[in-house]
Amino acid sequence: MAVMTPRSGGAGTRLGRWMRERLVLGLGLVVLAYTFVPIAVVVLMSFNKPVSEQSKIYKFSGFTLDNWKNPCADPAMCESLLRSIEIGLLATVVSTILGTLAAFALVRHDFIGRSSSNLLIFMPMAAPEIVLGSSLLAMFVAAGLGGQLGFWTILVAHIMFCLSFVVVTVRARLAGMDDNLEQAAMDLYATPSQTFWRVTFPLVFPGILGAALLSFSLSFDDFIITNLNSGNTTTFPMYVWGVSRRTVPMQINVIGTVMIVLSVTIVLIGELRSRRRRPA
Amino acid sequence: MSQVAEPNQQRASEDAAGAGGGSGLRLRALTKEFATFTAVRSLDLEVPSGSFFALLGPSGCGKTTTLRMIAGLESPTSGTIELAGRDITHAKPYQRPVNTVFQSYALFPHLDIAENVAFGLRRRRQKDVDEQVRQMLDLVELSSQSRKKPAQLSGGQQQRVALARALINKPEVLLLDEPLGALDLKLRRAMQIELKRIQTEVGLTFIHVTHDQEEAMTMADTVAVMNGGVIEQMGAPAELYENPRSTFVANFLGQSNLIAGSVVSRSADITTVDMHGIAVSVPANRTHTDSDRGWVGIRPEKVLIGEVGEQLDAPGNTIPGGVVSDVSFVGVSTAYLVRMPWGQELQVFSQNTGRVRIFAVGDAVELSWRPEYAFLLDHAQDASAGAAL
């Protein structure tokens, strides 16, 4: 075969193979660059020397550690950040507990309205945020809470949309679990509570943890629903939105960088732990 | 169903004294009804301690439900379960000295092999758990794998872990729910021998649920054939095979030729049956019907095939007029289908000893069998019951 192939054809094949072998890699690198460039910009800008001219705000004018040394230059920013963390943690705790209990009920117990509950739980995920936000606002106003919009209404709203994500995540984990495992535990002398804590909970825990992390990031990140139900309270995303039309303090990039580092660390820890579990 | 299985001879000495009344497992009128059907109907069963007992039947016959009721994972609608003289009918699964090897093994994926095996001991706060686990892993030849997670083991190894995890608790009764079902044929044969060896070694009562008749017959001292929620017949494997009492057992355990006939006469030791004009005899203790019609049963390997007019070494029942309609050469034997004058095709397995030539399709032949191998079943039963399962 090789003898019959003309020379140029052989070269073409070689070139084709060279291309094919590197095409996937090349495309992959382009995609990675596409995702990482904005992140790199955030990290870079956190070391930017602030400029007075508003129009040149995203021009790198010189390296400095000032932003990192003094992250709360604008106290309003740190105040909003703390509030977002506070709301995020509370919403996570409440929605994770309620959602986990709901998931157990939906998977383990047969009751009237189970299948419709299973379906309705998707509603907050499927409905557009703007619709959810405005209907929540209408509800709060109708309930006579129009004047008290703020921390608590934001919290209620966040718990509401986090809840369905928690239920769906934990339910998937629970449904994928072999029923026989619990029966086996009981067969091996474990009482119902021992069965739960020794077998069921450890097996469902990764799902619960994932749901909690997801809840926090959803809550921390939310702008639309929060903005409609916040009254005079300002969360971090609302603060960023507010200042973006004026002068953006470079410290926002510091916060952004910290958040990126934190999330990457969490993912890495999870990855390392699961990798360590593999080899005996 | 009044037979009682023979206890295993190599019984652990501590229980040997109690081989009589109180020990062992006793089911009385055990019934389980589900919303739409009855899975188990008034089952009476006695399993002496130390025996290897098999519950054999097709899927849906109630064998797994029976097992789950013994384990306490299902609660009976009525009837009682007694173990070593104690009524455990309504005891919780974790209160019974019974352990199960699940069909799916149900190993705890988050625990390593040693902790899986130690699970039952730890729940009962036993001492020297590590030492017991080490010995048990030695028994199932998995000592080197003790720190691995179940997912890292092969199917056969997981099966042995499941067995070790149940055995280590030294239960009064060990329940095995189709434990070899997920293994390939070769591994299954090896595990059958292994299971039998372990049972003999530890001397515990094993109740093994399976739909594989060969598996049941190879391993068990006593086999109970279940069908439609009741035990059709129970006994030693050879006894069940040689003298089935119902068409279901005749067809489910191996294969049988069932030929319609009417009873001509009955004596103390012989029943004479007219089978499409040919008189054949069946021993009285193999006659399982009181009516005047019945199915004459004969196993294919008990049927001899020969040339027309040839003197066959089987005085008694000779049936002329057969024509070979199908031949499959297996090697050690040849399987024939022979069309009889009344239109029925009979199966014949002939050993390739070289004494009889191998017949071809269309050859005229005569069949015969020794009367002591035939059995007579009730005509009211379906001749094809259990055949396709």
C-alpha cells in the first residue's frame, strides 16, 4: 500500500495527521483562554493603581498592593459584602435542612400529592427570575410588608429559590442509592437510627454538601430577585451594580479574586479527597 | 410436605445437642398477601439446623418473599416463624439471629472491606472485632483486599465479601438470595463448590434461594420446589429428580416426557396404564394420582432407542412405531426427537457408548424403558407446567 501512495499524498496524510492530533488540543486551549481571560483581568486589575479619570477606569496604570492592603476603602462595599455573606449563610442553612427533609419525604414516603410535589418543586428553577422577583414583591406588598422590605424579605426570597435546588440535588443522590443498603444494615443488627447515621447519611452527605455550596453561591450571586425585594438593604451584587455606573473601586477586583481563589480551593480539595480515596 | 431434611453430619458440636424439637427454623401456615396477589400461601416448612436448604422456583413463585419474611424485611400477613424455639414472626430485622447475602450484595460503598465485614460485630459491640474480621477474610481468601473499597473488587470478590459480612455474625440461619446470579457461569461453578465448602466448615444453616435447578441440586441437602406461593415438593435432590410428584416438578427439574394414559389396574406394587393402546406399568410408589387418567412420565435419558424388532435391554415397557424427527449430536450423547404414532414427539438422550448406532432423521425406531423409572402424575395438571421457565 505504502509503495502505491504518491509522495505528495504521503506528505498530505502526514500533515493531516499532525493537524488532527493537535486540533483537539488547540481548540481546547482556545476555549480555556476564552473562559480564563476575564478571570485573569479581574486578578490583574486587583493590583491596579487607581486612576482619577473615570473614563480610564479599566486601564492598567501601574502595579500596586494598595487595593489588597486596604480592601475596605469604601466602607459601603464591605458592609454590603458582609450582608451578602450573612444572607448567603442563613439561606444555605435553612434551605439545606428543609430541602434535605423534603427530598427524603419525596423519595422515601408515599403520600397524596407526591407526584405533583415532585413536579412543582421544579417551578422556581424553571420560572424566569424576573417573574419570581416581581411576584414575590407583589406578595410581600399584598401581605402588608411593603414598608418592611429588606434583610428578611431577601432571606425569604433566597430560601425559596435555593430550596428547589437543594431538593433536586439531594433527591437525585437519594434516588440513586440502593434500597438494599439500608436493609442490609438492618439485617446486620443496626437499629433504624444507626442505619441512618452509619449508612444513609454518609452516602447522601456528598449530595447535601453539594446542595449547600450551590445554595450559597446562588444566594450570594443573586441580583434580580434581591433587587426587587430589598427595600433599602444593599447586597454585594447590588452594590457592584450601583457603583458600576459611577467609579468602580479597584477593591471589587480584590473581592472577586478572593472569591475565585476560594471556589477553586474548594473544588481542588474535593478532587484531591476523591482521588486519595481511589488507590488503596 | 411432611418431610424433614437430613441435618448435615459435620454439624458444629455446640448445636448438635439440640438437633431435635426446639432448634432449626420452623414456618407455620406462613402467608403473605400483597395488594393484588398472594405471594406465599400457607407455607409449612421445617429446616433443621445445620442443613443446606434450597428454595427453588421460577421468578414470582414466592421464594424471595419467603426469604425476606425470615429475614424480617417483610412482615407476614398470617402464620408464624419460629427459630431455635423462639417466635420471631414480628421481630425487627436487627433483632433476629439471621443474616442475609443479598442478590446485589448491598456492600456499603463508603466503607472498606474490613469495615463492611465488621459492621454486624460493631453494631453488637463485640470484642476483638479486628481479629475476627481477619479470620473471616482468611476464610474467604480476601485478606489482602481488606483496605479496599467494594467498588475496587471484582464481582466474585464482592460476592465473597457479602458472604463474609453475613457469616462473621454466626447467625442461626444464613439466607442467600440468588447469591450467584450476577456471576458468569465459570465463576458460578467455582463459587458453588466454595459455598458448599464454607457451609460444611462453619456448620451453619444455609437457606439458599435460586431459580437455577442445577445450582440447587449441586449444593443443597434438601430442595423445596416452590410454585405459585406453595411448596410443590421437597426432598433430597436425587429423590425430587427421580420421583417427581407433579408435572411442574417433572418439567422444572430437568426435562420429562409426559404421555397421556388411562389407568387399567392397580395392585399393591404396580399400576398398569394404557398409553395410546400400549400397556405400560408404573411402580405403585411412583404413582401420584388416584384418578383413572394420568400422565406417564419418563426422563429422556431413561428412554432407550433401538432398531425395529431389536431386543432392547429394558424388559417391560416397549413402544413401537416411532420415527426419528430430529437429531442433535452433543458429543457425549445424542438428543433425539421421536414422533410416536399418536403424534407426540418424545425426547430421548442416548449415551454415545457405541453399542447403539446413531440414528438419522426418518429412521423407524422403537423406544423402551424400564418400568421402575416411569412415574404417573395427575391428569388434571398441565403437562407443560414449569417447562418453559
